[in-house]
Amino acid sequence: MLKVDVTTNSLTTSQGAGRAGDKVFSGAALTAGCLILAVLFGVALFLVVQAIPAFVAPAADIQGGQGFFAYIWPIVLGTLIAALIALVIATPVAIGVALFISHYAPRRLASGLGYVIDLLAAIPSVVYGAWGAAFLAKEIAPAYDWLADNMGWLPIFQGPASATGKTILTAGIVLSVMVLPIITSLSREIFLQTPKLHEEAALALGATRWEMIKMAVLPFGRPGIISAVMLGLGRALGETMAVALVLSSGVLTASLIQSGNQTIAAEIALNFPEASGLKVNTLIAAGLVLFVITLAVNMVARWIITKHKEFSGAN
Amino acid sequence: MTVTAPVTRKRSALTKGQLPSYAPWVVLAVALVLGAAILALVGFNVFGWGVVSALLFTVGLVAWSGMVEGARKAKDKLATCLVVGAFLVALLPLVSVIWTVLVNGIPGIITPGFLGTSMNGVTGTFDNKSVEEGTRVLGGVYHALIGTVQITLLATVISVPVGLLTAIYLVEYGEDRPLARAITFFVDVMTGIPSIVAGLFAAAFFFAVVGPGTKTGAVAAVALSVLMIPVVVRSSEEMLKIVPNELREASYALGVRKWRTILKVVIPTAISGIASGVTLAIARVIGETAPILVTAGFATTINNNVFGGWMASLPTFIYTQILNPTSPSNPAPSDQRAWGAALVLIILVMLLNLAARLIARIFAPKAGR
């Protein structure tokens, strides 16, 4: 017995060293995981700390001289308008593209076509902004004139249309291009996970391809589509460059084809580099508002995905 | 003897009430001709021709199908047309963006010295001169390239260890604990943080810790890591998950410690996927503009110190050249530089994407046991 205890056999010593290695390694992994939670918490904390001066400052000191609330609500509305335009355009197209890749395209081409759509996501946002400002705005301006002439009785198309085309509608169109690949790739994965038996049962009953999609694919994919759209919304709300470069900003206006309106992200990007003093705090407070909005949207989307984990689009 | 057979087969009960297989091509040809004719009346352009022809094709095919095959088949044809149309519509901006960048960017990028010089000393007078007298456009993106490479590299150095270790925790140690579930959830939420908010966070953090107005490349790198970490975690987690459990168990059975198993068995098996995921994450953040804009300032000169002084980067270079041209009265040279920089940036991103695919293919574990 005693002899066994004394022997420093190679098994016991290496075990001691190995145990320490295990501890260090699992500790490092745990720390990294906690660091992520700390960062997210830190994002909120530092934004709040730096934003407080803007909340408590006298109303006259805030830009516009009417207090923080009067400063923020038009650009919150502008952000929502731009994101809404983007979603209204992108959602039907994205679902169509996803269906095309999952159920219409020849099987051999499908993955290649999916890669082409993913290229849309690879193009940097500033390039989209430059494209929107230099190409799209110019090309689309005549269409706005036409809208103002023929649909001007609608408040959203009230003339006179912007001659440069640098309007919130153009910004929304550029945003829709940017959220399209997000909605497409998530919806595509969900459509591909439709149970084959459901599809074949529908076809065997004599359904056409569209009826099969309507009866089997879309009902199955509905929660996935909703969360994909929500994630797209999160992206559209926070996207900066497309709006900062494309939109010639101004006060809140109902007409989508006049210059005017502004979004939170663009407001920060345009003003932060030259800002100082209380203006910095005001912009950080605006960032905090944006953070809270996108956080809420993303959390709802993720909650929907985890609720239907068996066809989660996240993996 | 059976001379009439082919004729009767054509009108058999099975194929009755169906459009012939050549129907879409006939309708397409008619639609293209009609579209060209209509466009010729109002002024021809290729884009309008495509749109009008597509509409005519859809209407023609659906109407014909409705007459011959009935409403259900017609609806199916309509859905097919709409779905294919959606795909073509999605391709339009991609083609248009790449075309615009190529056409506008090539003159900038072939200007001698574009990749090798900075904007140091390039003022509006030089730009005015190049417009008025046709001298070559001075200035380039060297300082921005240096900045982009340094900031992205530093962000990668921060994000990869944190992201990879987190993924290891989630897959190897988490075991569905509440903490692991919380991390998964918040990593997903973090992917949705607007890039400008990440930039504001880094700015606010350094304003509070170092001092107000701190703007360096390192602050931008921190901002980019906030965006990059969740991407690295997600992709590495997926890759670690698909490492077969038999490999781990074989290693444990040999008496190998868990950390040695992870380092020597699990990670080498998944390394191709992890590396390609990291490359894609780099490709994602290299084009981010907003966070660098609020954290690194603008520089027109070469700054090799990522920890001190303002720093330029390709995206912010594009942004400032478009929004604040060097010569306000003659923005053309600035536009040329901006598009040149955009082309360089797109080439970088595409190369990174390509590299990710190659890495995934080349370093993939050998199949077969």
C-alpha cells in the first residue's frame, strides 16, 4: 500500500499536469463565453452612461432647442418609413427567389444560383450607397415625376418630385436590395426542410406545383418567413451608408418622392465625426434608441426561431 | 396498317387539354417581337424592352393556358412566371452594381500611382487643374489600404480567439446549461446589432476609459470585433458540431485529456470549416463603413500606428470622397478616386469569399475511413 502511494508513476504525474491543463482550457472557454455576454451588456451600459447627459440636459441645449424627444421622434419615424419601404419591396421578391432556388430551378443549378444571390450580401454597404446615389437616383428621378403627376393625390406621392431622385423612396429601394439576401437565404433553408412526404402527397392528389407550394411549403415555412423578415427588418433599421449617401435629408415629410426625412443611423454617421460636447451625447442617445429598437426586433425574431427549433433557419 | 396511329396518339385523352411543349418558346418569341414593336413607338431601350416583353410573356402564356388547360393550370403558370421573374429582378441590382463599379472604377484604378500614393498634399487646386487642363488625377488609396488591412487584422486578432473559445465552450462544455443557452441566444442577438451602434459603443467605451475624442485604428478594431465575434462563433460552432463523436470517444478511450482531445482531434478535424468561416467574417467586416467613421476619423496621410492618431480606411475613403469632394467645384476627380477605391474594395471582398471556398475545399478532412 505504502509503496504504491510513494511511487511517482508516470500515470499519476501526467494526470496532475493534465488536470491543470483541463482547468485552464475550460476556464478560458468559459471566460470567452462570458466575455460575449459582458460585451453585449457593456454596449448597453456605455451607451446609457454616455447618453444620460442628453436626457437630462435643458431642452434648449439639444439640437433644435426643443429637447431630446422632439429631436428624436422624426428620425425614429424616418427610420421606420425607410425600413418599411425596404421590407414591402424585398419580402415578396425574396420569397420568390427562395422558392425559385428551392423548388423551381434545375437541381444542378440551384446551389450555384444561391451563391449568386449570396454575392448580393457580400457587396459592401458603402458601394451600395455610392451606386444608389450615382446611378439609381438619377435613373429613377423620371419615374418620380410620373408618380407626382399621376398619383399626386396620394399624400405619399405628393409633388413636386425631387429632381435629383435622392429621396427616402430611393434609399428604401437600396435598403431592400441589401436585406433581400438575408430574407432569401433564411427562407430558402426553411423551404428546403419541408417534409418531402407532404410535398409528394400533395402532388399525388393531383395538385399543380403552385398548389403544392401553397398547401405544403408555405404553411410549413410561415414562422421561418416571419422571422426572416424580422431579421431583415433589423438590418434595414440599422443600415447606415445606403441612407447617408443616397438620401438628401431634411425634416419629416409625408411625401416619399421629395427630399426630406432622416434615419437615426444616417443622422449619427453624418454628424458624429464633427460633433463635440453635448452633441456627442445626443447622438449616442440616438444610437441607444436605435439599439433598443433593433434589439427588440431581433429578440422577437430569434424567439420565433427557437420556438420552432425543429426547422430553425439559424442552422 | 397502323397509318392513323400517330394522328390519334396526338389527340389522346392523356395529352388533351395540355399546352404543347413548345408553347413557352412561341409565346416568348411573340412577346419579344411585340415588346420591341411597342418600345420602338415610345423610344427603344433594353431595360424597357425586357420589362415589357416579360409582362407580355406572362399575360400571353397565362391567357393561352387558361383557354386550353383551365384556371388551375393557368394559375400555376402565373406563379411560375412570378417566381422566375422575382429571381430575374433580384439579379438586376447585382449586375447593375458590379457594372457601375467596373465602368466607373477602372479609370481610377489604372491611373498610375493610385495604389501606391496617399492623399497627402492633394488639394482642390490639383483637382481643378486636372479637370481644366486634363492633367492626370493625383492621389490614391495607399493610406486607406494600410488602414483597412491594419484595422481588419487587429479585429481578427481580437475576435478569433474569443469567438473560437466561445464556440468550444458551447459545443464541448455547455451541454445545454442555462449559461450556454443564454450565450447562444445573445450571440444571435449580437449578429443583429447595427454596425453604427457597434461603432458608437467602441467610441463611448474609449471616451469613458481613455478620454473624450479618442479616435484611433484600435477603437475601430474593437468596433469591428463586436460585429465579427458573433459571426465567428456561429460558423465555428456549426463546424465543431459536425465533428463525429466517435473521434472524441476514441481519443478519450486512449486516456487523452479533454483539452488535448479538443486541441489535437476536434479542432484539426474542423479546421477547414473554421478557417473558411473566419475568412467570411473578415470579408463581412472589411467593408463596414459606419463603425470606422465614428471611431477612426478621417486621415489623408499614411498612418502606420494603429494605436495612435486618425486612420483612413477604404470604405470611409469612398464615403468622404463622395460626400466631401476634395475640390467642391470639381467633384469628378474625387468621384474617380472613390469608384477606384470601391473597385479595390469589391475585389478584396470577392477574393476573401473565394479564399473561403478554396480553404474549405483544400483543407477539408479526407473522406473515408
